[in-house]
Amino acid sequence: MRAVLATLLVCLASGAGAQAVQTGDGIGAVLRTLDKTSGEVIDVEMEVGQTMAYGPLQVTLHECRYPANNPTGDAFGLIQVVNAREVKELFAGWMVASSPALNALENRRYDVWLLRCLTAD
């Protein structure tokens, strides 16, 4: 997974005069959840390693990274989503805060996406 993140960061940094992006580790993240049926939107703070229940979904935050020189900048979160009723993995990978559709959870009822990392500061 780190290789995927490194490749993604290089791709985002590519351009005229761009350099590799140095990242920092967040202690957690803020995720936004949407129940498409009720329209309810909830922002949830999670610590790295924590799992939260959201309807039948179990959402686990494995890692959150951000640009070292801009902690409020674009975040990258390694997230796993499992449907507990069916014991089926629905999503496992990196979500990018600025591009939630780039690698998104695909579920007919629920959306989950990364907003930002939490830092120790």
C-alpha cells in the first residue's frame, strides 16, 4: 500500500518544476458519512486503528497522511469498509480528500469519504 501512496504522490506532484511531496503521519482523520436514503450527513473523528460502525458497515482507518509542509492540505487515508451483515469487503484502499471520486466506496445506500487528517498539534 505504501508503494501505491508513493506513486499517487508522485503523480500529484508531477508538473512544471514539481518535486516529490514529503508527508507526515496523522493520528487520526475526519470522515464524512452520508446515508442516501435519509439524507443524513455526519462527520466522524477517528483515530488510526479505530473501527466504527455505520449502519451495517464497519469502517476502519489504517493510516492518514498529509503534506508535511501543509498539515491542513490534501489528506490521503488508508481505509477499509466491510459489510458486517454479508461479511464482505466493500472497499480497501487509499482515499484522497481532494478527489473522493478517484477511489471511492461504491454502495447504493451509504457514502464515506475522507475530509482531513488529525494531527498531534
